[in-house]
Amino acid sequence: MAVPTGTVCLTDLRTEFGDANGGNVCLTEYYAGGSNVNAGTTNGSGTAIPSSGTLCLKNNFAGAQAAIHNSQFNVFYKSSNLTGISVNYSGMWNEYPVSTSRGMFGTMTTPTFTGNYAGYNGTHTITQMQTIISQLSSSQISFVFEIHNGTGGTSSQSGGTAYSSNSGLTGIRVYTNSSYTGTPLIDLTLASASASNGWVSANGGFGQTIYFNGREWTWTFSASTYSQSTYFGTTANTKYFQIY
């Protein structure tokens, strides 16, 4: 959902961003970085909502969407060899749970968010956000974003609640600054057509298979026109991630 692009009312801001203070709605409650609007939130034209000064309903808020989740994202770069094929990873890959022997690289300051998203009401964990490039086809880059619900265990694949849609999740952005302003490095729409949904299983080491009492939802994007450095780079660095 988003603030309308035509006539904008104070009630539209309350519907989109909430009303942390309660009572009568006041326009100054919707400065970016305040109690209702996250820092760096932009309107439909990509212009940042002001954190002070004059506010205008239409000019500043038309088309704006509330950010669901913001977090600092510490990027790691990794090169490995899979059955003779050289593959480079850049981003974060945290096998869920991260204690399994499949390993991890990269970190996110706040990898979890809660709410009723993608048809599941509860806690969601961001387990993967990375670019993958195979040296067999150096022009082909895939960008993968994955969330997971549920907990780990060694029982069979049972229980848990499946993700059923991409409802409530509009897209993801990655910025180079902690104010989440300017043109993002990545701005992709989380369309259900690009997602896959299923059980999770992993090799837990010593021949043990770890099953997860939950589901994962994975979006994979082909980004053949971009180099890996366009996204996360080939060295450790810091980026800022947003779900909206």
C-alpha cells in the first residue's frame, strides 16, 4: 500500500505510517526520523521526506510507502569452487539456523522482522541476500533474496506455516548511507511470480539432516546487465537494507 498520488489527506498518512502518539493527527508528527516515519523514507518520486522545516501533503508524501524494516548490512565477498565451477558470492548468506555446517558469511544488524507478511503472521528471518556469479557465464548475475519462518529441529518436515503470497511486501532497496536517501543501489519489486516457496533442509554435519519447522520464500532475479561490483562489490563493506 502507499499514500495516494492524487489528493492526499492526513488520514492517508495515518493509514500508511500509523499514529504513535494517538489523538488528533498533526502533520508535524510525520517528519522523517520521527515516531511515525523512518529516516530516509521517500515519496513516490524518490524524494526524501523532510526531517524538519515545511511539510506539504502532496509534494512530500504522494506515493510514499512506509518502510517495513531497515538494517545495516555488512557485506562479505567469497569465492569458492563447486564441482569444478568457480563461483563468486557477494552479500550475506546465513544458513538457517546459522549453527549448521553449511556455514555463513556476511551479517545483518537486525535480520528479523515481525508482522503479517507473505501470508504468514509472525517472525521472519532474512537468511540470504546476495549476488552469485558463475565463471562459466561471467555476464550472468543472479540476485537472491530469501526470508524464512519457523525454528530448527531434527524431526521430519512437518508443522510450520507456509508462505502463501507476497502480500504486504512491495520491494527491497539497498543504500550506501545510513539515512536511506538518494538513489538506491538495488530497488527490486518482490513479485510473487519471481518467488519460490518450500521446505528447508540442510546437511547438519556427521550425516545428520537438519529440518526446519517452517518455510522459506526465495526471490531470484536475473541481473545480467550489471556487474557484481554494482551491487555489493568484491571486498568487505557496509550497506543499508530496507524492505518496504
